[in-house]
Amino acid sequence: MSSMFHLRARKELGRNAWDAFADASDEAWLWHRYDLQEALETWPGSVDESFALMEPAGERTLALVPLRRVTKRVAGFLPIHILESFGGVVIGNGLGEKRRRSILAAVGDQLIARMRNGICLEGRISLPAMAPAIRGIDGPRVNPLLEMGCENTLTQTWVVDLRAGQEAVWNQMEGRARTAVRKAEKAGVTVRAAGPNDRPIYYRLHRETYRRTGVPPHSEDYFGAIWDRFIAKGLARVWVAELDGEPVAAENFGIYKGAAVYWTGAANAKGLEVEANSLLQWTAMQWMLDNGIEWYETGEAFPQFHAGKNKGVSDFKKSFGGSLYPYYKGRLSAGTVWERLYRCVRGYRR
């Protein structure tokens, strides 16, 4: 690390100071919060390496870097390591462009040093589309991660502009979404806000959903962190859909700085049949409209797919009136022989 800066680990800085900086920076969003880094540690093979960049004497925080090292195993035994920053570098408001560039350069150097030291095959960074500095028409037009020397791996996400009001938002939804909402209502589906004791219900639906799709479920600890550290603090809300008194679907929405994101969702077979997820979406959107939420990200878009699961997921997210916005991502290379070999093998398999 350059002598211009001092590095302090997330846990050394502490929750209060970390979150206060995130609250104050226009570049930060929910994914930068202290507790999310702890929640991600419940994911298999995930080790937190988040740090703050300080002035040399350590008296002032200049930037936050949420970071984790992810270990996966190829063929069941060969470990590979990825360095991942879900949220990207957050720099404090009001710093000049020269200072900003020096911070980004220092962070980039630190990430590459860690990649080389831990034999990481690549670094992956993504920026939150709902951060105040990124969302809306005044957001950046070029991927900010290029300033760090990242390869541009930009994708897209669906975003609903809620500022026009409920009637306009309803009318801009696709016809199939409005039809699905009416179908659920006609079938007798009711929706209620989840309470502290509904976590087992959500987790049961989550496990059923992942079993149906053939994906290993998250641990119960992950949802425990969402319930205890986000829902309890007003940073997330969950709605549960019921049919004849039985839970059939549930959806979880992150909320921060006047924006919301569709975080997680789950449904059983009956819930899918009666389109309960669409009614949950509309119920949540009405709550957002009533509570001053201006932007709603329904999730990453896959407009390049014309068939299959990705198209179905993308079309569902789009149907609630979303428009395409950039989802800034970047790939950082350490230039090691292991990385070159990995990219060669991956290209061959493709």
C-alpha cells in the first residue's frame, strides 16, 4: 500500500464507523453495509477480506472496499480462488479528482497484490445500480471500473422508475404482469408483511425452490442475518403470500437511500401455479410508492437470451415496467501463469 494511505481491516474499523461512512457516501448502497459482509461469510468457501483506506495517520477514512476471497473446487478436489468485491470501491463525497485517482490506483494495487499472494485466478468487481451516484439519468455513461484498469464486463439490469406515481407505474407494467396479479387475486391469494417469526416459513420455501431448480440452498444462517440485521433495522422487507391460510410464496426486498432491490424470492409449486410471485411484486411496489422509494431494481437482465431459464427470469423482471440500465462490472487481472492457464482451459471447455 502506498505511503499516502493506511489500510485498516473492516473488523478493526468497526461496524459504527464503517456504516457511517457508507451512509454518507453517494457511491455506497446496501451491499456495502458492514452486516452484509458478515452475511456473505455464511456462503461456502467465502472468507471476508474487506478493508478501509485511511489517511496515513489513520484518523480519516477515505474509502471502503467490501471484499471476499471465494474458494471453489474443480472436479471436486482442485481448489481455485477468486477475489470478489460485491459493491466495489466507495470513496467519500467531496474529494478532488486527483485524490480520487490516487485512491483507485492504491486499491487496484492492493487487490492485485492479494491476488498474487493467494494465487487468485481473477478479481471480479460489480457496482450497485441503486447507489445515488449511479442510478438515474445523471449516472456515469462509461464504466467507472475502467479507471482501476479493469476489463469491462458490463451487463444490464431492469430498473423501474417509481416517481410517476401508482397509476402510471401500474399502466407501464406489461399486460402479462397485470394479468398475473389479477389471476392471483382471483384465486384468493392474500399477502401480508412477514414478522420476526416467519423466517422458518421463508427458509422452507427457499429450500423447496432450490431443490426444484437443482441448486444447493443457502444456509439458514444467511437468512438469519437478513432477518436480524436488515429486516429488523428497516433495511429490508419480506412479504408472504398465502392461499387458504398456507404460505405458498415469499419475496425479500432490500431498501436503502430511497431505492429498493428485489433481493431473494421463493415459491412452492402451488404458488407458481397461482402466480403468487407477481402479486407479491405489485404489493411491494405499492408499499414502495407509499414510502418514498423512487427507484426499484427488479434484477439483472439477460436480453441476449431468446430461450431457456435466463430468458424466463429476465422477462419476469422486465414485466413490472423495468427499463434497461447498466450494471457495471469489471474483471481485474494479476497476470499470473495460473490465471493464463485457467483462462485457456475455460476457453477450451466453452
